[in-house]
Amino acid sequence: MPPYPEIEPYDQGMLDVGDGHRIHWETCGNPHGKPALVLHGGPGSGASPLFRRYFDPDAYRIVLLDQRGCGRSTPHASAYDTDMSVNTTAHVIADLELLRRHLGIGRWLVWGVSWGSVLALRYAQTCPGAVCELVLTGVATGSDAEVALLTRGLGKIFPEAFERFLAGVPEDERDGNLAAAYHRLLESPDPAVRERAARAWTDWETATIPAPPRSVERYEDPVFRMGFARTVTHYWGNGHFLPDGAVLRDAYLLAGVPGTLVQGSLDFGNLLGIVWRLHHAWPGSELVVLDQAGHNAGAPGVVDALVAATDKYAGRWRGCSPNR
């Protein structure tokens, strides 16, 4: 299934979630349709208009938000004085619940990509009454092993890029948690140190995760680059603020929540077998593996599978009421 035509929001706003943060949200599609929440990746990438097109606008009330510190939400993580201590997985899950109640929604389908899949899974595990289905791609679970793979393990596949990436942190920190080491640099009072660290971090990401030109170009925006690098390293350097392995360990809590996992066979996260293990630990999940696709929600085959999944769930209300 190709993506649906481009649409614009019919409503949007800024929601005060406390701690000095206000999150930007928007709703598209059918105001009386089945509610669907879209969770972007990163952490820190912000919502993309492309995500609106994965849903039938006649069937769904599509809700997108920019999570704390990114996109149009305030304050932005790129600002040095933004307090990152109040940007954690628990804070963001609380924001999702506040937004759900603010919009008068009972339960919703939750769609997530990459970090958004980690967030969606933990949200469903901790707030089971809020989620009726899950559609996930670029699947991850936020474990320490996944962070170690993406920051160090891939160095064996991309040795030249890894040498540059490793050189970006002090020599005495190169054997430790590289995400945490980079985050310390991104918290430096020296703006030149912060900028070099942000550039080195995003250079490593573009070297290891092939992406379309539009996604790569955003790293040339110094505000996006700084906010993204600061947020990702904050989460990755702190174990995603989750007990290690908790999302996979608690997969049994998803019993009764149908879900579709769309995964590219060339996604490097597959090296740990995470998506396969999650699928087999989650009763009622469906795994769709696509050859010649990597960690990219916009790849043609991936888009088709994601649209097919949301179409499948469109008429399945199963207590997923549009209003509370």
C-alpha cells in the first residue's frame, strides 16, 4: 500500500506538561475517527509530516507530538540552560497520558519508529488501559547491549568512521560508555566543545545508519544537530532511564494487545536478534521482515507494510473509543 496523500492538521496546540516544558501536538484526519498516536524517533528527532501519511485520514484521528526538548516543543534541548534532568522516559510517558486526557481520548493505537518503538512498548506495558494496538518499525527495546552495539560494536563494520568517532572523546574515556562520554562533552560550558561533540556524534550516525538525503540534511541545522545529539546521548548514556532489559523482559505484559513489527532485514539492530526475541515473547504480535530495507521508516517496502498494518487495524475498535 502506498502512503496516503499529504494532509495538514485541523488542530494543534502547546500543552503545559510541567517542569517548565510545553509540548507541541497536532491532530489530522477525521476528528471522529479511531485515535492513533505517533511517536517519533531519536530521542530528539521531532515529528515528521510524512508520519501523517501512514494512516487513512478518513478512518483515523492522527495525533502527532514533538517530545520534550525537540521540534516545536519548548524549551529546546539545543539551549544550554535547558534542564535535561526532567527529560526522561518516565516524564515522556506521563506527557503522553496528559495529552491523551487533554484530547478526551480513551484508548489509541500507538505507532512508533526506532526510539519511538521503545517508548511505545514501555508505554503499553505501564499504561495498558491506554493502548489498543501497536505498530512499530525500526524496532528497539533500549537495552544496554543495543547502545553498545550502535556506539562501539559497529566500529568493526565502519572502522574508519569509528576511529574518528572515538577520537572525539578524551583518551581516558574511550573504553567506557561512549554515549555518556559524548553527553559530558555536550554539557560543557564551552560552546566550541559542545559543537564539536554534536558534529562528531551526528557524523557517526550518518556513517552507520543509511538515510535519505532529507534526513541527513537536517544535521546541517546547528539547532537540530545540537538538540538531537544532546538528547540522544542523555538517554543512551543513562540506559534510556529504564532497568536494563526491562522492555523485553516485560513483553508478556503485552498479551492482549495486538501489534505489528515491521523490520528491515538490513537494520543493524537485528544483529542482536531483538525484534525476533520480542516477537516470540509477545503473544499476538506479527513480524514482517523486509529484504533490502534497513533502519528507515520511509523506505518503499517499509511504507507499504506500515500502511497495510494501520489499514488492518482501522476498523478494529476493540474498546478503543474516540472519546473518554
